[in-house]
Amino acid sequence: MPPPHERERGQPPRRRRMLSLPAVCPCEAIALAPLLASLLSLAADVAAASESVDALPALRGAAREAVRIAALLHAFLDAVRDDFAAAADDDKAAVLGLSELHVAMQKLRLLLADLSRKGARHWVLMNAELAASELRVVMGSVATAVDVLPPAASIEARELACLVSRQAWRAAARLRPDAEDARAAQGVRSVLARFAGGATPDAEDARLVLARVGAATWPACAEEAAFLEAELLERLETGGQDDNDLVLISGLMAFLLYCRVVLFDRTDDPDKDDAPAARPSAVARCAAAAAAWVNPEALQCPITLELMTDPVTVSTGQTYDRASIKKWIKSGCRTCPVTGERLRSGDLVPNLAARRIVEQLLLSRAGSVPPIHEPSGKHRRAVDKTASPFGAAAAGGARLAAAFLVSRLSRGDTTPHEQRKAAHEARKLSKRNVFYRACLVDAGAVPWLLHLLSSGDATAQDNAVAALLNVSKHPAGRRALVESGGAGLVVDAAGVAARVEARQNAAAVLFYLSSNPEYCEEITRIPEAIPTLVTLARHGAYRGRKNALVSLYGLLQCPDAHARAVSAGAVPALAALLLGSSGGSAAAGGEIRDEDLAVDAVALLARLAERPAGARAVAAASSELVTRLVDFLGEPASRSAKEHCASLLASLGRHGGDGVLALLGKLPGLMPALYALIADGTPQAVKKARWLVNEIHRHYDQRQPPPATADHRGIRV
């Protein structure tokens, strides 16, 4: 469990690492009756797992034996229930034996849960020896605990005890992975060895491994890769760069990535496979049916009013997108944005039902290739640490997959479906791995992704823009994009792409390109660039406006961009965002979004007002804007936001002349806000605030009539 202060900020608890078995030992003072009842329940749970053992990816025989022994243990405990009911609670041998059995059953239940964990099939296969070792330890604990229990009263119970002990001791000595497990693991090692040598593996070998672990479809491979990625990023986030598992995890990710890209022609059509395992589950069918009649507005986050991609439920039962509710809680709000009830805890429970319906809804809109909806989770800080491939096998597999994708994109006879799938795979590949982005760039994917920006296929276009956004986060990706003449194509996509998401992502690409001064100048020279961003900032959805604002801010580092932005109507658009955030009737979620955009608008106006033409445009926009800026300076906001506001007001005073200074001096809230900023602001904000205070005082001192004087006769003149 994380510390309480982390849970109050809404941080989800870290998930238990695979094959770590944190059992809780019953307290020494526990009575025998509740201890036995709890143990019987545990043993029954473990014994009930017999139906799912055959679906395990590995250790089926060993797990079957362990579950059978748990069933025998349950029968023995049930037979001696009356004996323990008559025993004294201070019977140390009984308490010790039952406590050890309780711990062993906890560990066995956790171990079986790990073996059947969703998405962990390949990880379990490659760690079958370690899992078998843990099983042997648990079985040894069971045998030891049964041996120390007091003898049972009945002959049948004593015989059951002997049987459990004998079977558990034998299992502790003999449990090993199945022979088929060893062959499948060797098949994976063979493929990884070929990756390490830069050779293409045999597709049939890979298919056999996938079939053995039960992951013989594209969705299953994607699920496996998502699990491994989460494991990798969590280890990196916790400082585990030297973790020995990183090489294995990265190699398995490359294996699954290669299989997903090369072996499957479709991404979302598992029910066309002949294998029964390929048919969609009942849950998936229900989700598809629900998506057919559900109102899409019901799947929007109440805070951002955008479709939820990672829906979670809070303690009041309301569902929000994870990123937006975490931001709400982190801002200090401890109430539910919809109901107003106080949140009893910061726990965020994934709403899997809503997530499946969202995925099916988007799938029905997008055609044959589903969009990507991965949690915007806690691992973002670790993504930068993925620049290393963690092993030659991982590097070779990623390069082969990237090369295959480029060959699909560049072939003249590629079908529209193949293009959609290749663009989707490139988007997914570059999502959260720096090395994979570099592989795509080195393989020459950028020009072909740019080519898809002019595609009439909305899905291919959307995936291509998203892939370019991911690649543009890499310096080599930005260079390849500009050198391929892609800046103009991205600007066009930001203005006329078929889908809203594509236009938003294109604006974000421009933001990353603007981080380079040379690229920034090239974008600024495109006549449509700044007007397109201004239009998106004025009329787009929240995310589109946000991306447009930060991109404009980056472009304004170029001297020529100021005049272009003013002539494109940036000042009225920004003023509308700022004035719109002052309304008091917005919902809680709307207030957060409006305030966020208002901060960005102030920063942009401050940068525009650094030039006289920009300052005059801001001053001429409306008197309400200046009043709103003064109110903004006195509102609770970050120190950087107040610094931008003070800088903007100072620029207005410097370039706007006495008229602006006179207007500022008449606003009653300005001076208290400036003095508060002088007392507790950033050094730059303090400097701007002092200058503005002095200028306002100077302006009014100059307007005062000169003091009266008397001549030599005492007459006042």
C-alpha cells in the first residue's frame, strides 16, 4: 500500500509484482474457530480453481497437482472441524499449524492468480521454473504444517492427514514444468536468438509458441504486449534499470510485437479464426451490443466532456476519465464534480464495462482497425528511460518489425486495409517506447506516414497523424519529418483532417516541431500555419484548443510570428478564452478546463504584448479584457500564471501609453494584487509588478497640479 498522502492525491496503489507472494500471518491471539473458518474458505477457493487449470499457459500439471492437494486439505479440515471446536484456543500446536496452512493457502491462491493473470501468458511460460519452485515451497509448507497439527480423533481424519502430508511432500520434491512448457520456452529463446543475430525467424515456430500459451490472435498478442509494457515501465519508474527481468521483458515485447505485425492480417476480427479460443467472449459480445444503442454522450467524461479512454469510478459511484479526475483531486478538490459529495477516498477503480463499450463504439466508427485506448497511466516518467532496447534480441525484433511495416506502407500493391493496419501498428509501436520510435525513423517510416495524411481513408489518416505525433517526440523523428517536407502537410492536417482527433494531434505535432528554432521558422513561413492554429484555438474542442495554444506559444519565439498572429486574429481568440473563463455558471468540470485554457491564453497574450503592435492589439481588444486581467492577477493561480499576467500588464503599460496606465490606476483590485505579488512572487514577477506600480504612481503624480506659491508681497499665485 502506498503512503496515505499518495492515496489522498488519487494515486492508484501499485500492483503486486508477479510471483511476489505477500501473505499475512494470522495474529498469535486468534481463536481457533475463526482461523479454521477462514482457512476452510481459502482452501475451498483454491480447490475451485481446478476448472481453470487446463487454460493455464504453463505448469498445468503442477498446478493441477497443487489444486488437488488443496482439495484434500479442505476435506481433512472439514473432517476435523469438531476436533478443533473442542480444543482450547491456547493450543499452540493447533494455532501454529493452522496459521502456517493459512499462509500457505494465501500464497497458493496468489500463485495461481499469477499463473492465470490476463496478458501474462508469455511471462509465465518463460518463468515456469521460478513458478514451479514457488509451488514446491508452498507444498513443503503445507506438508510441514499438517505434520505439526495435533492428531485427529477419528481414524478417517488421521488417514486424510497422512494422505495430505504424503502427497504434499511428494509434490514438494517433484513439481516441475511440463515437457511442452520447456519446448515452447525453447522456441521463444530460438526466436529471440535469431532477433539478436538480425535474422528473420521462422513464422511457423512463432505460431506454435502462440498456440501453446493460448495467444494465437492479434488481440491476445496486443494484450500480452500491454502487460509486458506495464511491467517494464513500472520497473523503470521504481529505479529498476538494472533489473535482470528487463532483458527478458523487452525481448518478449519484441517477440509479441513482431508476431502482431507480421503474422496477423487483421487486428479486430478474431471470430473469423477457426479455433474456438479465437471467438469473442460473452463480455465482448455484450459490450458490442451495448455500444449499438448507448448514447455516446453518456460515455463522455463529465469534466472534459470528451470520450473517456480510461474510465474509472470514484467512491460516489460516478465515472470519469482517469487523467481528468486525477487532475481534479490533485488540485485540492475533495468532492465529486457531479454530485458534490465528499470523496471518502482517492481510490480510482477501473470501470472495465464502460471501457469495453467505449472500445466497441470507437471500433464501430473506425472500421476494421480499432483505435488505441491505453491508460494514460502513471508510467509516463519512465518512458524516457526506454531509449535503450535492453538487449540485442529486443533491438533486433523491433528493427525487423519496423522494417516490415515500412515495406507494407511503401508497396505499390498494398490494399487499403493493409495500409490501415500498418499505420495502426506504427501508431501503437511508437506509443510509449523511445527506442521503437527511433526504429521507425531509421526504417524510413516518416515519409510514408506523411503520404497517408492526404489519404481519403479517415482511419488511415488518423492513425498516421497519431504515429507522427509519437515520432515527433524523438529528435530524429522531427528532423526526418521536416526534411521530408512534412511541415506543410501537418499544417494542412491540422486544418482539414477528416476527424477531430487527427486535427488535434496534428496541432500537437507542430508543438514538438516548434521546439527547434529552425523548424519553427519554417512553419512560420507557411501562410496557413498560424491562421489554422488560431482557428483551432477559437473553435476546437478542449484538447484541440490546448494543443493549438501551446503550438502558437512555441511559434512565437520567431520574430515574424508576432505580426502574423496579430493579423490572424489571435488576440480576439485569446481574449474570448480568457473572458469565457470568468463566467460563474459553468459546471465544475467546465471550470477546470476554462481555467486551464485561460492560463495558456494569458501566457500567449503576454508574449504577443512584448511587441508594440501586439500590446496595442491587446489594449484595443476591449476594456473588459484589461479588467479581466486584473481580476485574474488577484485569483488563486500558479506563480508562473501570475508572472505571465504581470508581464502582460507591464507590457500594456509600457506600449499602451498614458491611456492604459490611467485605466489600470482606476481598477481597485490592481494595487492589492501587485503588492501581494511583490511579497510572494517569482523574481521576474516581482520586477514586473514593481515597475508597474512605479509607472502608475508616476502617471498620477504628473497629473497633479503644481503646488501654489506666493510672490514677494505674499499674494498666492
